[in-house]
Amino acid sequence: MKKRILTGDNTTGRLHLGHYVGSLENRVKLQHDYETFILLADMHSLAYPKYIGEPGTVADSVIQVTIDNLAVGLDPKISTIFAESTVPEIYELATIFSMLVSHNRALRNPTIKEEIREKSLGDNYSLGYIFFPILQAADILCVKADLVPVGEDQLPHIEQTNEIVRRFNQLYKGEVLKETKGLVGRIKRLVGTDGNVKMTKSLGNCIYLSDSEADVEKKVMNMYTDPKRIHPTDKGTVENNPVFIYLDAFGKEKDRFQIEDFKIRYREGKVGDVEVKKYLIKVLNDFLAPIRKRHKEFEANPGKVKKILEEGTKKARGEAIKTLTAVKNAINMNYFEG
């Protein structure tokens, strides 16, 4: 049997280039070697204060994010795509797992702490927000995933998942659950167009997979570069410069010579930001062109997208029922079996 992958996305809007290099690229690359499950984390999305009052946004995003996954090359014939809310066994597993995690440990998750600080939430976050990693553990373990392609910021959730596995197996003296591994993309965190260390929808610094050529051009031309460089003849810094980070990330082999030439001339003050940005626009639009084409094809056929989700739910739920049954057997809670 093939090993399994489980990965997914919050359904809070369209996916962007950061999602691609962080996880989507690995999903597409590995789907032929692993049995692949793609989770649309619609229940997770309600943990964010903004979206608990916008159920329409979350529901619409389930379809949008499905299309984004299909557009980058996920094959529904070999990859299972499903919405978290359609598999109720996940919630039951999460409740059981929550009994194995202390309140203090839940609050110590570094990603949760960072997001609370980044979003200036103060005390304005729900119990579900703190429960986020435990629900994610149930997502992963319900299909017994061996590998989880994630962004770097999700690695603490993988660690907490494995803590739950070890605790459960130790308490109930068996190997009912198995540990998983996180797989970070080739670029751990893609910077935003504004130079922020992370591309994120909440900061509005994203280039989306479904952006038009005109959208890409506008965003790149407004992109942050070297703030110390006033004139094209000034010597510039390539390192940590978003324009060059994106060129390195999305330039193809045929672009390498030109990119290296730009770096040399940029450092020497022999090329302006505008010329480099125009080249980046071309690179990004070349990269996005086939994705846009597939995106339009799936958008034109919403019935097909919903059918993919329906079939994915059946398969994922079948696996989740098996896992929940094994877990409840281990804790002697299948009272009517046999």
C-alpha cells in the first residue's frame, strides 16, 4: 500500500503564490507516489473572528479553494478532496484528543501565540481558536497520514499531533495511532509584496493564483524593493529584496542567466527597478498562464467541482470511520459492538 498524505487549506479566500511554494507544489509533485487527501478546512476557518460572522465567505471559499487546487494540477482521479465539515467523525476524534492535551499546553502552541500577536486579538479569540491544533490533529490522524506538506508556521501543529499520538498509544497500550511528518516547501515563507516576512490575505500583500495579467502587473509595479535605493544608478541590495526572491522562486531554467545578470547589474547600479519588475511580470504571468486556463475551465463547470467534493467526502469519511472505530475500541467506548 502507498503511504498517505493529508494536507489542506483554510477556506478564507483564494490561494496565493505563498500557498503554492509552501505546500501546493509538493502536493502536485507527490500525488502519484502517495495516496493523497486534500482537506478544505472550513470549520477551522470559523476560528478566525472575522469569518465566524461571514459564513457565506467560508462556504464560497470551499469551491474557490477546490478550484485553486485543481488548477495547479491536483488530479481528482488520484487525489481525494473533501470539506472538513462533511466528515463529522473528525469532530468526535478531536473531542477525544482534547482530553489528552492540558489547557496550558494548548496555550503554549507557538503558532497560535504568534497569530494572536500578529492579528492583535488580545483576549478576543474563541475557545475554537485555541482548539485549532487539536482539530488539525484529528484531520491528520483520521486518515492516518504519513506525511503532511505544510508551511513552516504549521510545524508546531505537527509536533502537537505527534504528542497526542504518543500520549494516546501510551495510555491505551497499543499502536492505534501513528506519528506523522511535516514536509515544508522549497521556500519556507514567501515574503509579501510589501516586504512583510509573510504573504497573507489579512495584510493584502498577496499575488493570487487566479489573478489576471493586469492584476499581476499592478501588484509587481507597486512591489517593495530596496528602500535605500533612490535612483537606478544607486547600488542596490539583492538579498531580502522581494523582486529577486520572486524571480528566484518562479523563474524557469531558461530565465536563470537573465536573473543572474540582473543581480550583478542591480548591485552595481546599472539597472533600474522598473526593468527588473517588468521581467518579473513576464515570469509570473508565464507561470500563472496554465493555472489561469485550468481555473476558468473548472469555474465554468461548478457541477463537476461539487461532484469531486461529494466523491471525496465518501472516501475520506470511510477512512475516518475506521479510525474512530479503532480509537473508541481502544478506550472501551464501543458499547454496542458485538
